[in-house]
Amino acid sequence: MKPIFHAPEIIILVFQSSSAVGDGLSLASTCKFLASVWRMHTAAILYRLLEAKTPAFNQALLAVRATNLVCDACRANKSPPRPFPLHELGVQVRKPDIGELKQVQDLQHLARCVEHMHFRGNHHDQMHRLDDYDLPEEEGIRLVYRFHCAMYRVLFAGAVLAQAYLEPLFLAPCQAPPRLLHRLTTLRVDEEQDLDGLTQQDIEYLERFPVYNLEAGQERWEPAFGALATWLLDDMESTFTKVEPPRSSIRFQGMRAEELGRLQEVTFFLAAYHLITDKLFNKDRCNPDADDLDMVPPPFPGRVRKVPVVMFGIFRPEEVSMPESVEDSSSCYLVNEPLMPKEQETLTPVNQDRQALDCPSPWAADVWWALDILHRQSGRPNLRNGRPSPTPPLRFIEFILAQFFNQRFQDGLFDEESPHDHMQDYQLGFLSDPGLFRDGSITFTTWLFARDQAQSLGYRRLW
């Protein structure tokens, strides 16, 4: 019988108990036997190591797998899967392989860069530093976990919703006005920042699809948003903390501690969407004021790390470049560039009925600009009680608020001509507050919302 310390299972457990990946590698380098065990079981060892050391590891892995599905579809020049396999991506279905674990590390690096830029950076929107708060150690750990978890959920949602936003573009060669895809790939801002490029027929075609109809309402949005919204609320069940409503506040009347805790998770999602997009510079998007605003980032010092993402609000694969050292992100912007499909020698099945074989790929279309044009020039008021409505990507959050919480965004919150409502309250009072992810922060941010007149479904766990 061989000694127990030669059993690979015991060696694997020793590797998995290392305090860091580097410690495990150092141990593996001490002899050939340990090195062979490490090589044969690298994925299993790293999985346990990273799971223990990565805040919100499961959410990061879900974002990686959802992103890979969309990137695979992009490389094949096909539409993302429909329906999206929401319940087939978790670690309970299959353990991660080496490639996925590498992506989890890269995604964590992205979250750490955004975290550093927000809490300790030198950006113009930085009003306070996290170091100004004397947080208990346990609350500091929870704050970082919430920040990272919200980031990964935003990236997961971007990948899942890509299909809904790309569907009219894949159908465009057969059903849309001629050359719509050509126009959607050349949208730009002119020197006076006037949006141009879509015809009224283009707008009418896009608005046939619920995600492009910004005033469609809950019933029409349900097929596009419903499954993801329910999944997201289910996932929040594993992370939310109860928040006892202050007795003196009328805003919390009728709300239980569980409901307020779930609503707090939604505010984390909302904040994470803004924080990550505000820290990115898109090289593919023309911005004539970029030089004046000193937005064009200089080359990063040292090596550069990259990670593929499907950004919520952009809904197509991109590659984000980051400095290798998190601290080097303090006073710069991260850079994201679109990932384009490879040229196809033969048409894929979805393309066979095209009226024109020279149509650009739907993946090259700029969904973000198209949504912005619809928001500004659709000919509809796009108002909420007479005040400007939220930006198009926030329709998904509007859906969640109404569907599960009987809430809506406060009137005037997105009125950029109202310095008090939008700048003072939303930009400075909400997004720039480093205490946003602290325990019970929802008690200081419920002014974001107002009670909706329509009856909500409430949240019911479905599994």
C-alpha cells in the first residue's frame, strides 16, 4: 500500500488549501510528482482556489459563459441563442475549464479596475474616497462583494439581452427598409452633436420590436425582459440582506425588510451599469469633444490585459483593455473595442433570403446609437408625467421596478436641463457616493423611486 501522502486526492486538497495561486505553483515546482498532479488536475485545483478568493465567483462565471455564447455566435455571424439557456450556465451544471477560469480572473481584474477608479480614482465625478469611511472589516468585505456581484450581473444581462436587440437587425435584409443595416453601421455625431442617419421608415420598423419601442409598457416588454428579470430576482435571493425600514419614513410604508433588501440589490445593478460604462472609452465611437475633455486615454504603462464582454446598453461583443496594475487605472479610462465577425465565404442560413448579398453584418450595427436616436427623434414624447424618461437601456430596470416592486423612477430624475434633479441628485447624490454599496444604503436612496399606480406581481421565487 502506497503512503497516504502520495495519494493524488490528498495532494489536490493541499493545493486547494493554498492561500493564493502562486503558493500552489511554488509547491508544485518542488518535485516532479507534485508538478504532474498540478498539471493533471489544474482546473479542479484552480476552481477551488479562485472560488474562495474571487468575490461573487459564481456571478463572474455566469457572465463569462453568457459572454462566450454571444461571442461564438458573433464569430459565426449568427444570431445569439433564443431562448437564452439561463439555467444551463451555472457551476452546478458543469465545472469550469481552464479557459473559463482564466476569463473569470480577467473579468475580476476589470471589476477591480472599475472599483479602484470609483473609490480611489482621480476622475471628475469622484466626490469622496472610500478611505474616508471607517468601515468595519466585515462590512468592507460585503461592500466589495456587492460591487463585484453587481458588475457581473450587468455584464451577464448585456449578453442575455443581446439577442432581443439584434433580432430586428438579423431580420432586416428581408423585412426592413432597404439599406437599414448600412445606415446602422455608419451612425455618428456631427460637429454640433446632432444625431442623424435613420429615416422615419427605419424608426417605424425598429419600433415593431418591443425593446426598441421605448413606450411599449410591461405587457409588450415581458417576452424580451421577463425571463431575465425573474432569473435576476432569483439570483438576488442568494445575496440580498434584509433592510429594516425606518419607522419615521413614509417612503417605506408597507414595505417589508426582505422587499427593501431586494430593491437595494436593484439599485446596485443600476449603479454598476453607470459606473462601468462611465469608465470606458469606446474607440469605435466618434466624439468630437474627446480631445477637449482629455478623454482619449494614453497608452497604459506596462503590460495590457484584455477581456471580452457584452456591455449592457451596447449589446454586442467588445474587448476591454486594462492596465495590468489596478493602481494604474486611477486617472485613465479603460478602452473597449468591438469584436467583429470573421468574413464568411458562404452565407449562413439566416442570410440566404437576403435581398442584397452585400449587407453588413448585423453585429457591426451600433445598437447604442440607434436607441439614442429613437429616444431623441422617434416623434414620440418619451416622457414620464411630462418629464424626460430614462435612457433606453434603463427600460429593463423600469420593467423590474414595475413588475416586482410596484415602483418607478422619480419624475425628473433624468431631466438633464434640471441641474437639481439630474446633476445634484442622480449624478452626485447617487452615482458618486462611495457609500452606495454599504449596508442599508437603500434607506438613503429611495428618493430615486416613486410608487407606481399599476399593481405589481411582487416577487415569487420560482424554484
